[in-house]
Amino acid sequence: MPTARKLQTHHHGHNATMKLFSVLLLLTVATAAAYSPRAPSSRRDVFKSVFATGVASFVYSGPANAIDACPKGSKNCIRTTWTPPSGSSKASSIASLRKVLEAYPQEGQDKVDLGGWTLVEDNFNSGSARFEYKSGIGNFAKFFNGGKPFIDDLKLEISDSGVVEVRSSSRVGESDLGVNQKRLAYIGKGLAAEGWTVPEPTY
């Protein structure tokens, strides 16, 4: 059974901890109030301000333009990164990237993308773009997709340094039969000729 001295020591230790916590809380509140454009007029307003700031910080989850990762084990989606030559500006990187992408043959290549492509979201200057590619036309589309071509999306996000985050994926099906890989390999070859660093596209 604890002695009176031990209980008293424990009680004092608990009080010291609570006092330290109170001091830290008050310092946090004071700092938040000091940096507020308009200082709260009461203790209740101070705590409202601090709580709102904390919630806002907690809700923020990352860059608004981040591209999603591919599902684990996916065989119809590739996520990769293209890096421009060292010293390139964002503007020159965009110009080089756009040149290569728009040189992609509308008639397709290596038996993929035979239905052509379309630039559906042209926001290069603000740092993003999206292309649609059509594959599986003719009888393949007739028998496996209700007569409609299979559509793949190529999504790009361009950072201020010119580095490009890439996601090429099919909208339907568990496997793309290598279509996204062939597309990215072709584009990557063109970028490499411009001095870019482009890893081999893998699922």
C-alpha cells in the first residue's frame, strides 16, 4: 500500500505535468493570436481561432494536382516520371514535351492506338494535360466492347522544375495487352532524343 509520502510525491508530479501542459497550451494560443490579422477579443475567440487553424492544417492532404498511383498489381496502368535535361526551364521543358507528344502518329504504331489520339485537356502552361488514345478498333471493339473503341488516358502533371509526372491507363479491362507500355516506350524514345531521362515503362 503506498505511503503518504509517495502519494504526495505522485500528486506533486501530476500537478507539475498539468502546469507544464497549461503553459505550453497558453504559449500556442498566444502565438496563434499574435500572428492573426485581427486579434480575437476574448478567450473564447482565441480558442476558436486556434481550433480553426488546427482543423485547416489537418484537412490539407497534399498537392492538389497530384496524379493517382496505379492500383497494386495493375496490368492496364503505368505510373512513371520524365525528367528534362539539367538546367531546363519549365517553359523549355513544356515546349520539348509538347513537340514529342504531338509528333505521335495519328495512325498509331506497333499495332496500338490505331484509332488516333486527342488532346482533351490542354493546360500545358499551367502545368497539366490529358490525352485520349483509341485502340482496339474494328472487330476487336465489336466483339469485346460493344463496337466502341477502347480508350486510354495519358495524364501529365508538370512541376516548376519541368519534371513530368505521368499516368497512362486503360478505362476498362484487367489487361491492356501491352498497349500503355508500347505507347510510353514510343514517347519515351522521342523524349530521350531531346535529352530527357526516361525510365523503361513497367506495370
